[in-house]
Amino acid sequence: MLRRTVTAKVYKDPTTTDDDSDEPSGCPASEEEPEEWLPEVKEKTKGRGRRKKDESTEKKPAAKRAAKPKEPKPKAVRKPRAPRATKVKEVVDKEKGEEKNEGVFQQVESLQQVRVKEERQSISMDGAFSIGTATTGVLLGEEPSSSKPISMVKKEEPEDDFTFDEPVQKKQKTTSAPQGRPIKLKSGNSVGDELQMTWDLIKVLAEKTGVEEWVCSNIINLLRDENTIPFIVRYRKELINHMDADAVRDVQLVLEELCSVAKKSQSIAQTLKKEGVLTSELEQALRSCRSADELDHVYAPYKKGSKLTKARRAKQLGLEAAALALLHSPQTLDLHSWIKPNTEGLSTLEEVSTGVEQILADMMAKDGETLTYVRSLCDRSNVTIQSTVSKTALKEQQQTDQKSKPKDISKFSLYCEFSCNVQRIQHHQTLAINRGENLKILSVKVNIPDWVKTDFCRWCVNVRWRPQGFARPELMKILNAAVEDSYKRLIMPLLCRGYRTKLTTSAEKESVAMFVRNLRQRLLMCPVRGRVIMGVDPGYRHGCKLAILSPTSQILHTDVVYLHGSGRNREADKLRHLLLKHSCQTVVIGNGTACRETEAFFADLIKSGFFRPLDVSYCITNEAGASIYSVSPEAVKEMPDLDPNLRSAVSIGRRVQDPLAELVKIDPKHIGIGTYQHDVSQSLLKAALDGVVQECVSFVGVDINICSETLMRHVAGLNAGRARSIVEWREKNGPFLNREQLKLVKGLGPKSFQQCAGFVRINPESIRSYGSSGSADSTAAEKPTAKKSKAKTSSSISNQPNPLDQTCIHPESYGIAMRFLSQIGGSLDQLGGTELRQQVESSVGSNGLEALAQSLNTSPETLQLIVDGLTQPPGFDIRQDFEQADFKQGIVSMGDLHEGMVLTGRVENTALFGAFVDIGVGRSGLIPKRYITLEKLPVDKRRRSLALGPGERVEVRVMDVDLQRNRISLDLIRVLR
């Protein structure tokens, strides 16, 4: 009996139209295909890969049969999936011992929030924060990993780093990472053993992500142990081979997808078993699926409510045996014996032949080797995606008397007659085509060359599906018809959907990666500290809203001025009075309506010396999302007595004072970053942006005694409830004196403390300025200590300040830090001082970091983190190396520009097709993607796909100025540092 394992990949795109499944025009007639096989091929009939015995997973002895890997050898020329059969046998034995797997899926499904692909520009922490590696007893044993020597498992050979134009998967290779070396994390039962699939989870994860297997294994176990990505990236760096946060998120995303496929596979198997249609072959096919599309392809014929396929109807009539006989023993097949005059579908010879043909067509469409071969043909051919104006759009445009507005075809003029090879199409083109198709303006189809069908049909008849004996002409005619029907009705639509889904998925991930990078750079802009700032929300009829903020972002004054009416002089005097009263020399103007006119008003006053003796300057900032925030519940709670318009002015000013603290209050999708945000997966986008916010907040760190509840909830290990509990504890008991007191907070257990402690700061200045006396704090802190000690810890928690709490050193490494200080003759009183820095540098320089780490019984990564924490000055902020807002005192107009002019500007936003740069003329210019070349970029920016992000200063040359269309084309000269 012929049995085949279904391994076909099926991609289903929700935007696919009926045009996707159209047969290409001009397909050659069937007479070009040979109706008989060639005699010299006869001796190969035993090597076609058809198995006559079930590979049932219920028999343990068959799990590791030594001869199994040799089976695919006869198919080597036809590119079979040889490892598939081998993996089936290797994993089955492990699966038998695992009976409970629901817990695994719940754990893996709880790995939320992070789905980003393609962008490798994470925060560079090697200089400022080298990631520590101490691992708690929950992960590696009873002691932190920082107190144990690292055992070498294998030596990775260094590889060449990826280049600017390499595929994204290879960007996640970590073998060439600095100090990267294999370290195996000790763990219990493997997730892969509990999935009960025929493939090995770690191997498939490594294959899909391009990350080494030992790293994938460690990431799986770290995520299962509920570790957050910021914690893993900073404090478990040696376990992930120095990967950045984006790369770890990519691995997490693929891991969740694979586990979801495994869970869905088991659910489908149980459903089919209840219905009585689950066979060993079907179960094996379900357990071999590696993607949701493959699973849907296998399960589609058995879904409830769906019509029976032609093949299933024919099988219910009992014609499967006849179809198998045509392949195995055609000389004994007599179709006339299958005729039953009173049975529909078997009443005539033609109906019997049609039924056999449909069963064969279905077998071919689900055969792995057949699909692999046809895909290999497509890979060698010029497969194109084509878009044209849809008939619906043309019809609506011709109907001028209709009430509804006709579709705006002009917006998609570039894609009205568009055709491009699927290998060369750009991501933004894919998203634009999908948008036009969703709006029913464009009709899209995938064109596969006709020669693919000809070659495929010839190969099927002569090689893969060749009968094993002499077949009469009428039987060969059925086989030929089955091959053509399978290609036209089943395989070609499958290929078209696959191409569309692959292009869409790749474009979505690239677009999300663009959002991620833009958001990270927007959040990490250097804060402007120590200045009184006037925030201005410009407007015409309703005036310009003002808010004057103290250096600590407290609201000093709010007002409304009308700068664009008849009383300009009176309003100018009012502005001068406010600026002099509050000693404010910095004005921040939002870039919304009336921004250009407001900027000109201030520039004229500054130029004339109107504000003397103050040296006033101004900057323009992006106000996207300010109006949405002004009416949000958080804004109402924070500023209950202010008008929403004045809240916008406050938000604009605070975006320059501390961009991170202000922008986390706003949904990332509303702060004006990226493109095509409505054309990508919203769940993927939200998870990716939320993950970046958590990463930025955690790596910058928060002062637990002064930060807002909104900012605190984004720290790794915390959430809205825990942040609220921390604020309540702070209000009731006074400021936190050390990190250990976090253990007293309700709802903050050992795991949450482990994840958040390294990202929380306790600054002595904040404690002093909190307004509470030390004795009161001590008394307040002692009471909950006694109460909580029964539930959380057996020992009382100290209320003495610890200088290490203001550093990036994790509490689990405090013991090592103290031993290191003792070894070099330093003390905590010298923390961040010049003397201690010289002692540390001298010790590391003379003995070497690795030798010192070995003497302290820890890892070099942990010791490097301790060194950084001890030598960095108090109040160190990683954002000080990032770009700050540009302040200016004059402007130029668009009419002043001419071709060839060289200017400096700041990147305002980036898209998949280029970067928008603010050059100070009121209109952003565009640097097309083709001008952002490798040689124009600094070395540290060549890893990224577009290499530019919001806030970066660039030098550009004006290429073209189109005053009529209000467009400026620029060429990138260099990135300014």
C-alpha cells in the first residue's frame, strides 16, 4: 500500500484574491508530455521513496534504526528531504517517556511581548555596560553562576561577520561575537522532548533563526524560567553568546510559533481521533509539520463544515485501491470491474477514471518530494508578481453619478501596471501592493513560467509517479490528466499563496523592525537637564499654548498667547515678561499646525535682541501623540486642573527635558515613527514596540524614589500592579533606602525582584530630597519588615543604604564586588571617584580581566559589569552618548535652497524607502534608500538595513527642489558624530 508523509508548506495570505490561483496563459498542451516512460529508467523504480510500511511512532525499536539514514540515498539527485525521515526516528524514542505537555505550552505561551525581526541595532552596551553573567540557583544550581567557573562545552570557530547586504537570518549568527563561547545551561526536561513532534525543537529553532544550537537551548531554558529579555541580555550574556535584545526576541518569536504549531497539531490529532479518521500516516504527517501553513494544508480536507474534496469523495467510493493499483501493478488493473451502474460516481467508466484521477492528483499535491521538486523549478525560473488596476476600481471611476466617492487610483499610479521578480521586489512595494489590493484598487497575481508546468509534468510521469509495471495507454492517459489537474488545481494555487505570504511576512517584519529602531532612537535621545523650558503648542485661532517647566519638569506657569493676530506686539511683551520672570532661555516648539509661523515669530524676536539680557534659543520637536495623551486618563490624573490644550504644551516641553519619561506615557504607534503601521500585523507590532520600551527603560534605569508609576511599570520584572504597589509603599513608608526593601512590597516576589533589581537605582540625593527624616524612614521600614518576614524571608531586611544600589551591578554580585574592592584596596566611599578608577584600571591592566575573574571565582562578563559599575560616575546615564535636540536662533526658507547646496540636518523619521531629514526649512527632505550606501556610514551602523534613525545628525547635499509639489530630494554625504 502506498503511503506518503505530507510535508508541503502552505502559505495562505488573507489578501490573496481569486486572481492568485489563475492558470498562467499559454500553458503547453499535454501532447508535449510523453505518455510512456523510458525503458532505461525502469531499474530506478524501487528508489522513488514510496514506503510500503507504516513508520508508526508506537514501535520503540524502530526509533533509532541504524539503516534508516541510508534510505534517501537513491533520491539524492532529486533533492529529497533526507533529514526528515532521520529526525522522525531520532526523536520518537524521546517522546515516548513524556505524557504531560500542557504545562510546557502554558509556559511557552506566557513568553509574551517580543516579536521583532531583521534589525540588529540594539543599544550598544559593551562600552558602558558589559553584561554580567551571574545565574541564580533557580537556573544553574544552589549558587549564582558568577561564583562558579565556566565549563567549556565546545569551541566555536570564528566566522566572518555579516555584511551590509546579507540576508537577515545570518545577522543573528553569534559565533563571531566578542568573547563568545559555548556554555551549556543546566536544565531539567527539555521542551523539545515534551512537544511530541517528529522534529527536534532546538535544531529547527537554530535552522530558522541562524543561531547556534547551544545558544538556542540556553535561551529556551532562560525563557521557560520566566526571565525577561533585558535581564538576559545584561546579566546572562555569556549564556546567549553576547546576543543583543533584538536577536533574542527573534529567537523567542520563532520558539513561540513552533510551540504553537506543536500544540495545534496535538489538538487536531485529538479531534480527528474522536471523529475516527486519524490514521497512523495522517498522525505522522501532523507531527511532521513545522509551520501553521503546513498544518492547515494537512488538516484542510478534514475540517468540519468544509465540503468533501474530490479526492475524499472518490476514496469514500472505494477507488483508492484502484489508484494505488495503477501505480504498483497497472498490468492487473481493470477499471471495468469497478463500475457499479446504480452508484453515483461509479456508474460509468468515465466516472471511475475521473475518481482515480482525482485521488492521484491529491496524492501528488501532498507529496513532499513532488512539492520540493516543483519549488526547485520555480527557484530557477523568473517568477513575477504583477499588479494592475482592478475591474471594480475602473467601473467605479466610470460611474460619475454615484453618491460614494470614487476610489483614488492616482495614489497607486506606480502599481497600476507593475511587474517585478519576487526575489527583487522591495518590502515597501509589497506593502503598497497589499494595501491597494485590500482597498480593491489593485488586482494582484503571481506568474509562474509555462515551462515549469511542462518540466514538472514530464518528471512526474517518467520519474516520481511512474507505474511499476506496464501500463496500458488508457491508464497512462489517466496519469497524465492527474498530473495536469494536480498542478493546475492544487499545486499552482499553493505556490502562488506561498509566494504572497512569504513576501508579506518578510515585508511586515522589516517594517516592524523599522518601527523598533526608530522608537529606540526616539526614546534614547539625550535629555536636556538643568534648564527651565517653555513648551509651545502652536496654533492659529485658538492661540499658542504655553507651559513653563522647572528643571525637574514641575509646571511653573501656563498661558495662551495669540502670535498670529493683530496684537502681536502685546503678545511679544507678554512672552518677554514670562521668560525674564522664570529665567527661561530655552523654547521648545511643537511641529504641528502654525509651527512655521511660530518659529519665524521667535526667530525675528531673537534676531532683534528683544529678549536681552537673556540668550534665548529654540528647537522644534515632534509633537505626534501629544493631543492624544492630553485627554488620556493618565494625563487627567497627573494634571487634573489643566485644560487639555495646556497639557499638550506641557508634554511638548517635557519631551526635550526627558524624552524617555514622557514618551512612555503614549502608545508607541502614536508618536510618529515608521510607515505602513496599519498594513502590518498589529499584534506583532504592539509586542515589538512594548518590548523596546521595556528594554530602553530598563537599560537606562529608574530612580525608584522619584520615577512615575507609568515609567516604573515598564521596568523588566514589573507591571502595572507591581508598580502601583511600589508607589503605595513609597507613599506610606517614605523613600526606599536600599534595593532589598523592594522585597517588602506586596506582590513583588523573589523572581520579580531578581528581574528588576539591577535596573532600579537608589540615589542618595533623591532620598534627601524626598522630604522624610532618616529616623522616620527607619521606623516605617522596620514595621513591615517584621510583618513580611514570616511570608517572604526568615531574616530581617536591612534599612541601611548601600552605595552599590546606585550602580548597574546586580545584588546577586554584591559579594563578588566587595571581594574585588578588598583585593585592590578600594572602598565603597570611593565609588565613581578618580582614585578608585585608577586602582581598578591598574589592577585590570596588570593582571588581566580573565585572571582576576578566575581568582574571584566568577566569569569575565560579571567582573566587567562590576568594573563598569564601580568606575562610572554617580548619576551616569547611557543616553549622554546619544543625540540631543538641536537649538537654533534663525531659519531659512525653502526658496533659499538650490541644487548642490550642502546642509546639516537631523533625521526626523525613516521608512522602508528612505530617510526624512529636517534641514530647517519647514519641510523635511527625503534621502532615497539608494543614496544610503555602505561607504557613507560609520562602521557601527553598517549592520542595519537602512542604518539611519530618528535623531541622528547628517550632512546632506540638495539634489532637487520641487516647489510646486513641495518636495526636497537629498543625498547623504556622511553621518555626523
